[in-house]
Amino acid sequence: MLSLTVEQRLALKGRAHALNPTVMIGNAGLTEPVLKEIAATLKAHELIKIRVMAEREQREAIMTEICTQLNAAPVQHIGKILVIYQPNPEAGQIELKQMPRHKGKKPLTKKQLGSRS
């Protein structure tokens, strides 16, 4: 499973905010065809949202299973939505950078970053 720093996770959360879920996991759970679809979508987009119709413990287990099998990084689990990131050098859509600093002082807050974009 891939790991991210706090700054990288915050930047990816900000990018994922405007995304719509691309894959939905229903009552059957995480099956092979669903896992292949997630892999294909991650390869194309690098950062995706997945809607899971299951209980909280099952959603957490599904997220860890997806991340370990696909060598991806868990970004966020909020409600029934999972946000997952897998870097793809061929696509190169998302470049993880350090958080911008404010006039050489301390890092910008989430509120300050939100007003910039």
C-alpha cells in the first residue's frame, strides 16, 4: 500500500472535492470485475471516488483491500465515499507538490488555500 504525507493528502482531498464517484460497489461487495474496473479507472484518472453501499467496518476493509491489491494510497473515507490515489507516470495528470507558503512565514491554512483556487 502506498503512503502519503499529510500535505500530499490535503492537496489530493482538495482536488477530489469536485469529482463525482466513478465506480460503485453494491451489495455483492468487492468482486474481481469491480476491482478490474477500479484499476482501469485509476490508470486513466489517478484520483477517483468510489461509492460503497455497505456498513462502515466493511467500507474500511474494502478500502484497505483495494489499496493493498492495487498498490494505491487511501486519501479519504467520508460517509459512503472512498477517495483513492494511484500515481501513473504515463498519464501524469496530478503532480504532488509541497503546500505553498505564505510570504515566507508558516504554511497556509485550509481556509486560505480554498480561497486561492
